[in-house]
Amino acid sequence: MSSPDSLARLEATIAARRGADPDSSYVAKLNARGLGKIAQKLGEEATETVIAALTQDRKELVGEAADLIFHLMVLLGAKDVPLAEVLAELDRREGTSGIAEKASRPRD
């Protein structure tokens, strides 16, 4: 069964495999293909997750959500953004209305 440590273990595994042989590691293969490919895969997984939510069963959605989280973590690793930084941002937002939080962001 999964635990809060599951994401920490996944992050460590992704970090360890980034420099592996691309012929033996999917993570290494993605990283070797560059940030654009990693971002593309994340986008594909996001789309597949949405489709599963709208048209598939629960098991399909769970699988696609796992793929989405995995590819997000590969992207974060490639950009040297630790998961702890993302979690800290979520903690910072806790208790704040989503509408209020969005309104507080600088406008471009």
C-alpha cells in the first residue's frame, strides 16, 4: 500500500535514473531527449487523465493519474525543482480560497 513516502521514493528513483543508460531506463531516455520531450509527455498524460475522467472507469483514471504524477516528477527533476518545494507551496496556499489565491498573483 502507498504511503506519503511513496512520492519521496519515486523522486529518489527518478534522480538516480536520470543519468543511467537511456537503453535501460525510461527516465534516462526521456532526459536524453530533452526538456521539450518531457513536457510533451506530461501534456499527453494530462490529456489522457482528462479523457479517463470523462469516459473511462475508475481503474483507468487511477492509472492515468499515476502516469501524470510520474511524468510531472520527471519534469520537476529535470528542472532541479524538489518535490518539497512544490509541497511547501501547497502548504502556503492551505486555508486560502482558490479565488483569493489566484487574485493575489501578479498579473502579466
